[in-house]
Amino acid sequence: MAQSDQKPLLVIAAGGTGGHMFPAQALAELMLRRGWRVKLSTDARGARYTGGFPHSVEIEEVSSATFARGGAMSKMGVPFKVLRGVLAMAAKMRRDRPDVVVGFGGYPSIPALGAAWMLRLPRMIHEQNGVLGRVNKLFASRVHLVACGIWPTDLPQGVEGVHVGNPVRLAVRDRAGASYIVPGDYPMSVLVIGGSQGARILSDVVPPAIAALPMEVLRHLRVSHQARDEDGERVAAYYAEQGIDADVQPFFSDIPSRMSEAQLVISRSGASSVADISVIGRPSILIPFAAATGDHQTANARALVEAGAAIRIPESKLDISELTAAIMAVLDNPDGALQMTQAALSVAKPEAAEELAALVTYLAHGEAGTQSGGDADET
């Protein structure tokens, strides 16, 4: 454990996507306020998402490796690269021993979790999706606790999970349950967010689907569209040609603000996006990424869809007319849109960061023997 004259130390390990990094940021923010030191272990991709992390978080970039990319020779070198990363991290942890290590998934979390396992440190993972990612699946039986963002989560046999929900950043928490202005004959906003993977189809289908809306709707509409760098120019040009007021960017640093102002969110159903939509409380059209591991984005969308808060369109059925009809179903139905907002809030877990932080404290006090099951308030 950390020395008695030091603040307790939490090491957070997360891969290089917003889906891993945003809940990691939420936990970091909360643990700092509770007097902990926090280190973040990630790779160069993950470092792009650290701008929102508190400045007092010490960021350590690690070299990550994956079997998913590269040729045969490259893949042969992966185990050795991973082992070097684990040993290097173990050396760092011996010098500054963490009280708890929490992994949020992604290959860059392997060194910290592997080192924590070697050194027998208190450790846990948080799985954001309804299906375990590859790295979290690898460590699920090698940690003291498995915290789950979506419930139920498909877990390996013999592994039990604790349902805490997906932590959201302070910027989202500050807008929890923000007042909703129903669609009407006045300025309206639509937010389009696609995530880092599979966003091209949204850039192909969403702009013409919006352009096909009746003019009495279009003349009031402003669109915020997150598009990848390679798609941004053509998407912005299309909106301009159609006379649609649109802000197209590869990344919005103010998504919580834009979401709270939106009448409708069109999104992939990544775990963090679903959590933000639920906590702020907005009607949504969710288009699960078909290539997601284990079809986990369909599982992520389930609670919002079953509550009546979201319209789900499978990628195989996504076309311009289908999406235009779904958009009109929200923007042309003020009462229904308000009900969708209330339904989204009904499935939200704004306290997820607190529940995850409680598990960190639980582990730090040496109270973890076996994995716990059920909801966090039962531990």
C-alpha cells in the first residue's frame, strides 16, 4: 500500500478511444476530489482524449500492441512487446505502489493490469459495453472485481459482475436532466455523433436524410455533425449546397453543451454516448455499429429503446428515407419527444462514478476477496 504520509494512489489504465477514456476521466475527477493521487496509463491515441482530464492527473504513455493489425511478423512480436510493457510498468509500480489499479479496456490497459496481477495489487476492470472487450475478457478472472456499465453484461462463466453504470464526466453531470425545449416553430438543433469507428456511413446517410425533411422543419434547423477528418469537407460542402445551417467538425470538445441544447441526437450506440444521452435526457436515434465486437452496440442501446427513449435503426436497414421518417417522428411530435426525454432520464445512472469510486475504496481497504455480484449498493 502507499506510505501513510502520502495520499492514496489510483492508477487508471485505458485504451485510446472515447468509450474507454471518458468514464476513466469521470473516475479520475471524483477520486481527486476525494484526496487521491491519480495516474493515467494510456497510449498515444488515448493521449488525444486527455485534454479534459484534470491537470493534476499524471499521464504515462505506454507502448501498446494488438493482434488486430499488422502483418504476420508484426503479430509475432506482439507478445514480447506486451511483456516488455508489463515489466516496465511493474518496475514503476514497485517505486510508487498503487493502492488500486482500474482498467477500462483497450490494449493500452494491458501493461498496468498485467503488472498489478504480477504484484498482487488490488485491481478491477470496468466494462462499458454489454459484451466484454478482448482485454477485459482476458483479465475478468484475474481481478478482484468486474464493474459493469450495461446490465446485464455477458460475462465469462464463473465471473460475476457489479452493476455500477457508465460514469459520465463532470461536464455531463452538470447538465443532468437539463431542461428540454420540445420541437416547434422556432430554432431547433440536431446533434450527430459517430464515434471514432464506423462513422462514414453516418456521413453518407445523415446529411441527405436531413435535407429531405420538409422545408417548414429545415428552415428552423441547425445541425452539429461530428465527422471524421477524411469526410468533413464533403459533409460540410453538402450541407452548404442544401442551404442547411451546419457545424461540421472531427471532434466536439463541448458535446455536453451541444447535447443539452439539442432537440434530437443521432448517434452510434457506444457506451459513453448512450450514458451521456441518458443522463442529460434527450430523444435519440441510435444506429449500432454493425462491426462492433459481439454486436455490443445493439446491447448498449437496449435500455433506451425498451424504455421508449430511442429509435434504433440497424445498420443493415439504414437508408435515407428510413432515417428521414425517424427524424420526423421526433421533430414533428412535441409530446412524444418530451416523453422520450423523460424515458431517457428514467434509465440514467448519473451516480455511476460514485458507485465505481465506492468499489475503489472497498478494494483499497483490503476488503476484496472474491468477486461480488449484483448491484453496487449490495456490496
